[in-house]
Amino acid sequence: MIALWIVGAILAGAQETRPTGGLLEAARKMEGRATFGVFIAGKRVGYEVEDQSVILWGGRPALMGVTESLLDITVEGTRNRMATREITINSLEGDGPVVYFSSVSEEEG
């Protein structure tokens, strides 16, 4: 069973996979930053920032997306604060699978 897995891994690694022009081109067009404000009744209660950039991941081009968000509201005198940071890295080979994901959330209130 183990030998079969090793042979399968070697054969899978032997296949040549290069970034396709389509995925790399699309990723380059997506690079940048977008910011959004969150408002309730005209008052800013939070925000979201999205960053997209092409990076090298394991020596190969990949698309990294970082999303940070904050929501800080007071309901009936109780302050509720939620902050989140997510990092997603997609390979720019094949179908562009997710190769890394991280999410950190903090809540108070």
C-alpha cells in the first residue's frame, strides 16, 4: 500500500504542469486592493479590505488573496466586535486549486 502511494506520488510529480497563460493573465488582472465600508443608519460600523497579488508559492506562480474585515457595533448598550483575517492561495496551474487557506477570527462582546 505504501509503495503504491509512493509510485503514484512520483508519477504525479513527473507530469509537467506549467501555469497556463489564461490563469496567470487572469490573476494579473485581479491584482490590487478593494476596500468597502459597512454602514448602519449612516454610521460606519466596520470595513472590509481585499488584497489580491501574484506570488511565488513553492517556486511557482500563485494567486494570494488576503481579506480583513471588522464589524464593531453596540446593541442595547453591549459592544460587539468581530475581526477576521483570511488568507487564500490558489495555484495557477490546472484548475487553480486552493493550496493554502488560513482564517483567524476574534470576537468580543
